[in-house]
Amino acid sequence: MANSEHLALIKQGVEVWNSWYKKHKRVVPDLSQANLSNFNLRGVNLTKANLKQANLSNVDLSKSQLVNADLSQANLLGANLNDTNLKGANLDFVIFSRAILNRQTTMAIKYLKVYEIVNSKIERKDFSGIDLSNSNLFKVDLSNAELSNTKLINVNFNSANLSSAYLYKADLTGANLQNADLRNAYFSQADLTSAYLGGALCCGAYFKDADLKFAHLKTAQFSHKTMIDLKWYSVWEIVNRGAVKKNLSGADLSNANLQGANFESANLTNAKLSHALLRHSNLKGANLTNTDLVGANVCGVDLNQANLKGAKLKSVISDRHTQLSTVNNRSQISKTNVAVKERPVDETAIISKSQAATKIQTNETSIKNKTKSKSKSGKNLVGIFFLGIIAMVMAAGYVFLSQNPDFPWSEKLEQWQKKLEQFKPANL
């Protein structure tokens, strides 16, 4: 949502806004989701402004500064962009229909191409190898267009005309092809991972060798002329016609979008359903003996009456709505629900721990050395103490003998005195 202060300021007109913005250059204007339809913003400075999902239909933005602004998903229907500087601006999913541009309008080549496609300003429909990702191409006419190796990631082709278009090796990951006309279109080796084809006309379309992992095929309109690999045709048939009591033993349905499919009492023994999307599917009475369900999404699935004997349930994705009557199976799912990753090694922590250990060892050594030093010094003091006593005794004996020359021990006094000198420490 837009900042209320910023919205109130810009509604006062360009002069008021530009004057305020000049004094607050460090502020990032937030006008996201703002409704500025039909406003006169000629010459406005919206550099680095946040205009995500803003309604700028029929707005006069001529001679405006929108450098590095974020206009993703903004509505520029009928907007005047003459002499507008959109250098570095994010124009992903912008609605360019009937917008007005001139040669002085500055924007990335990618978005200029999108503008030209949307407004049918290109005579030759050759877009091979270019990047049109994250574009809003709602209802565009690209019939017979050359789109081989084109990047069309997340493009909105809702209700677009792609009949007879050549899309060899095109990247349509996450593209929205809802209700699109795909008749006789060529998709060989194209990447349609997670693409949405609900309601799309696919009669005569060529999907051989195309990657349809997680593609939404429910309500897609196939005919006997639709060319597609057996695996993905089986997926289309299951989600559109159901698989009640169907024999799918050993079938490869891995990485398939099977959300909401009816598998009641189906035979899925030894089937490959790894990483399949099975959200809210009906598996009542289904035989899943030895079925590979590794990484499958079973959120909201009632497995109470399914046979899961020997089924591989590692890393399955479940939620509180997933129902399992068997305690062991519940335990198995809860244990394998989230793959446990090895905790990353923190080198800084290891270094700090090593340093701490070194400090502890140093301190211990220091304490030991101090203890040894204290014990040695203690021993020295005791030795000196006893030597002092001996010296005092000998001195007293010396005085006594010198005063009593006739005492029989006087002859040995000199010998004791010499021995005493030998026992004295060098520093005394």
C-alpha cells in the first residue's frame, strides 16, 4: 500500500511533489498500488519510486523522470510516455496496451519489444532467442510467430493467440497459457514446467519431447490431432476423465500435476509417483503397494482406506489434513516429511572454539607451571629455614667454645664452620 503522506503530496500536483522530493532526496517514494488514473504528472520526478501495481492508466507522464523506478505490474493503459526516462526501471508484467511512446522515450530493449508486441507495431514476428520473461502479453496476437529458443519464463499469455507459432526449445517455465489459442503450435523440446494450460485450445498442437513437469493440464482441450508423449497424455486423461478403478500398475506419473484427480479403487501398484502433486486427490481404496511416493505432495489427501504396503514415503509433503489410519504409516510420514539436512559447518565457530581450547590449555599449563614454581620455591624456603637454624646452633656453639677454650669440642669447631660454608646458598 502507498505511503499516505506521499500519496497526499503527489495529488497536490507536480510542482508541490517535485519541490518536496528535491528536499528529501534520500526518501524512497512509496506509491505502490496507488490509484493515479487520469492524473497530470507531466515532468514529475519519481526516480527510484515504488510504483508496484499502481494504476497509472491514462496518466500524462511525458517528460517525467522514472529512472530505476519499480513499476512491476503497474497499469500503463493509455499512459502518455513521450520523452519519459525509464532507464533502469522495472517494467515486469506492466500493461502497455494503448500506451503512447516516441523516439525520445528511454527504456530497456526488452520492454520496448513487449510494448511493440502488445500494440501490434511489429510487422515481422521473429522473436527467436530473445528474452521476454516476466511480461504481460494478455490477448496478444503471436499467431505464426517465430519463438524458437525464446525465454518466455512466467509470461502471461492469458487468452493470447499462439496458433501455428513455432516454439521449438522455448522456455515457458511458469507461463500462464490459460484460454490461449495453441492450435497447431509447435512445442517440441520446449520447457513447459509448471505452465498453466487450463482452458487452452491444444487441437493439433505438437508437444512431443516437451517437458511438462507439474504443468496444469486440467480443462486443456486436446483432440486426436494433439501430438504428445504417452506419459503426459496419461496425466491429461487422469485429471480430466478420472482414474476410477483404472489399472495404472507400473505407470510413470512422476513430477506430474495430479491435483484433485480421482484415483478411487485404482491399481497403482509399483507406480512411480515421486514428487507428484496429489493435493486433495481421491485415493479411497487405491492400491499403492510398493508405489514410489518419494517427495510427493499429499496435502489434504485421505489415505485411510488406501493400501500403502511397501510404499516409499520418504520426504512426502503432508499437512494436518492428510489422513492416515495406520499409526505406523503416520509415523513414517511424520518422520520423512522434512528431509534433514546436515548442519553447515561454521568455520568461524570452529576457529573460535579452537582458540578457546588453546587458551584453556595455555591457562592450564600456566597454572601447572605456577604450581610447580610455588612448590619449588616452597621447598627452597624450607631448606633455607633449616639451614638458618643449623647456622644459629653452630654460631651459638662457636661463641660457647670460644669462651670456653678448654671444652673438648673446640677442636672440631673449625671443621663444622667449613662444612657450614658449603651448605650456604650462593645468593646468601
